Amino acid sequence: MEGRAGAGDSVPPQRFHHPARRFRAAQRFHPARRFRPARRRPHPLRSRLSPPRRRLGRMAATRRSAGLLLFRTTGTGGERDVEVLIGHMGGPFWAGREAAAWSVPKGEYDPEEDPAAAARREFEEELGLPVPEGVWLPLGEARQRSGKTVTVWAVEAELDVAAVVPGTFTMEWPRGSGVQREFPEMDRFAWCTPEQAAERLIAGQRVFVTRLRERVREEGSGSPEA
């Protein structure tokens, strides 16, 4: 027989759980919780480097623009060069700016629209004049810093900038004032040499002048053919 524990014997203390703790323990091992998938925590490096999914959705839909660059040739033979017609972007944001504030007449179009038709429409809207007759020379595409893809054609033609009647747009200005004001889409146009255009055009469009100049110089004489 085992004897009774004496005063010097060590007896483990009895643990008494509060009813609320027993209830939480039962909930932890409840059958319904056993099949609940664990919440996955994102990897700290992945969450820092990966863009949010909503941004990926926006990036999937690429914005596209189409434009028309008028040009005229100067010089003869291997010394042939070009002058291009570009416009200064209108509105308060571009007011007082010259460098990287000019653009080829262009505009956005929907995926189902023909880009050449969009280029013609935008030219007529921004200058208020019909597109001059001439051969359309494709200058390809270029991706701007904003992510927009621009497609441009060139047409050799003369145009008097004094005859331009620019299209307009309406916006709230000053911001938060509730006052709607009208601004020209392009407030002035000018014929520029390639060097002048390189200073004035926004960076993503300068490549079109370079491509046009190279093509005209390669052909040497006569009107370029598509």
C-alpha cells in the first residue's frame, strides 16, 4: 500500500481553468475550425516589390495615340533636310513653358478605331484645317514616359500657321474654384528645324523627327514614297 503524502513530500499543484478559458480552448479545437484554411501572410520582400493587382489591371489596357507630322524639305541632294510643323500645348499647365512643351498634332483613339483615321481627325480638330494632300509616310510607334504608345505619319506639305483655328477644351480653373474655362488644345504652331524640334518636343516624340530626317536624307532627291 502506498502511504499518505507527508508534509515534506512535493505535491504538484492542481490547475483550475477559468470557464472562459475552457470555452476558448474548446473553440480552438472545434471540428468546424479544423477545416478553415489558414490565412496566408504575404512575403515581406514580395509585397514590397510587386505592384498591387489593381495597378496591373490598369497597365494591361495600353493607351494609344495617333498623329500627323507635316514637313517640308530644304536644301538639295545629300544636303537635304526637313522642317516640321509642331504645336505648343495649350492650357494653364503648359503656359510659360517652352522646352518639352510642344507636340505633334495627335490624340487618343479607341482600340476598334483605325489609327490613321484617328490621326486625320485629331489633326483637323487641333488645327481647324483639313489635312493637306500628300503621301502618308509611316514613322512607326514610340512609347512615351507616361506609358502611352504613339503612332505617327508624316506628310510633305505647306501650311500657313496664320490660318490655324485651334480646337478648344474646357476645364475647371483655378482648381477648386468651380469656374469652367475654355483653353485651346494647342495655342500656337511653328515650323521648326530638327534641332529646334529636339528642344521643344516632349522627349517621347523626338524620335519621329529623327526617323523622318534620316529617311529624307537617304532618298536624296524627289518626294519620299510610302
